[in-house]
Amino acid sequence: MRPLERELAARDFVRDQPSSVKIGVVAFGPSALIVQNPTFDHPTVLRAINDLSLGAVAPHWRRASSPRSRHSWARR
């Protein structure tokens, strides 16, 4: 799958989910990065996918393995 196809598939996936479903975004490379914590705010998830596809590095990204981010979304 090409990068554009992956982005379109991710966007379609988000759009196909009901608003009652939390969705998050994780980027994989040398390590996993939490790009967007799970949220009901699907437009925010779509923006995170867009930022990721543009190669943007946002300051709120954290390594998925960091103790600070480990399951932090589950405590909210």
C-alpha cells in the first residue's frame, strides 16, 4: 500500500466509525509514537492523520513506551 492509499484508508476508517467510538493515532517507525490519544473528537483525529502524512512533528507527540504516556488516556 502506498503512503497516500494508507492515509485515505485511515481517513475512511475514521469516517466510518460512529461518534460513540474513541479513536487514537499511533505512528510507527524506529519506535511507536502516540500522535493522538483516543478521543470521540473525530475531526481532531483526521487532523492528526493529516499532520502525520505531512511529516509534521507536533510537540504533544510522545513515545508510546514512555511511563508518562502509558495508558494516560484510560485515566481520563
